Amino acid sequence: MKKIKALVLGSAFGLLITGGIAQAKSWQSYSEIVGAFNGSAYTNYQYVEDFTRFEAKIDIYSESVGGDYTVDVRGQSKYGYNTSWIRNVGDDKYYTIYTGHLVQPGLAYRLQFSNDLTTPVKVAVKGEWTTN
């Protein structure tokens, strides 16, 4: 219920900022296992659909990160662009990544999750994300 309220409030706020112009956003769920000792995990690619933006944006809702661990996350495009890392991603948090790259047809991003070099276990991550 808390997640639904946050999504509704976030959507309403977004409409106010864009002057009432609604853009289609499709949230994709992720559930990945990030390898131990600096291991990585990846989501599937998601195409950027909002061509009214100058740069692509990735919104992430991190529902849970296994145990008392945190992970790092960044966006990777099919064209080879990597965003900056968001460090120490934890439970029940929202994050936004601005890609710094012009929105163009065919632009798609995926998420890369990474553990710290000293994390001795695999860590499960679960949540939702969207590009726009």
C-alpha cells in the first residue's frame, strides 16, 4: 500500500512539473542475484520512449536488498554509455539517474547491480524501474 501511495504521489508531482503532459511510462520489475566479491547482475534492456526529453532518465524503486547489505547500481545503454554509479542502494528507496545522453530512437538501457569487493555472499535485489 505504501508503494502504491508513493507511485500515485510521484505521478501527480510529475504531471505538475510537466505542465500536465502525461508521458507513457512502463515500470518493469526486477529480481536479480548479485554475485559475491564485486559480482554483477543485469536486468533486461528497456527502450526510452519519451522523445520530448533532452536526456534520458532512469527511475528506480529498490524494494529490497538481501540481508543487511547494500549494492551499487548504474545504467548501461545498448550504445555503450554507462551512467555514474549510485552507491549504497538499500531497501524501500527511490533513485533517479540522469544519463547525460540525448534521447534518440532505439536508445535502450539496462541496470547493472554490483556488490562491493568485500561482500562475501550473493545478494538478492528486488524492485521496479523505468526509463523515460
